[in-house]
Amino acid sequence: MQITDIRVRKLTKEGKMKAVVSVTFDDVFVVHDIKVIDGDKGLFIAMPSRRAGDGEYRDIAHPINSDMRDRLQSEILAKYEEAVKEIRENETAEE
């Protein structure tokens, strides 16, 4: 399965949630609302989730193995860093 597109849909400067991302696989399947979170050990991704009846949050979609999770996280964080860099360059150019 190939990651064919990553779109950083929303960037935030405040709080721990830094971005909301959509990822397309094989040009035929998309997963929305993957979050980029700034945690105690650095940036990581959180898969889309919903609150279950017991109050716990459960992932709606997620990688089955750690290799795919690592690959997905690496590619998402790289795209996030590109988006942040682009915004900084645009802000600098406007000054």
C-alpha cells in the first residue's frame, strides 16, 4: 500500500494539536482527521477516533503493524514540517 497524497488541512500555533491531516492511499482511499500532536517526547500522530459508550476514545482507522505506523508518521511529520517552513517563509517575505 502506497501513500499517494498527504494534505495538511489545518495548522494551529496554540495548544498541543499542531495540525489536522488527510492521507490518501493508492489514489483510492482517504483517511481524514489524523492529528499532529506536540507531546512530551516530540511530535507524533494521533489517528481519527471517537468516544465509545464507556467514555474511552477508540481509533476509527489505524495501522495494523508498527512498520506501517512508523512509515505513516514519518511521512506525515515530514509534510507537516514542509508546511510549517512554507508558512514561515511567507511570513518573512511579507515583512
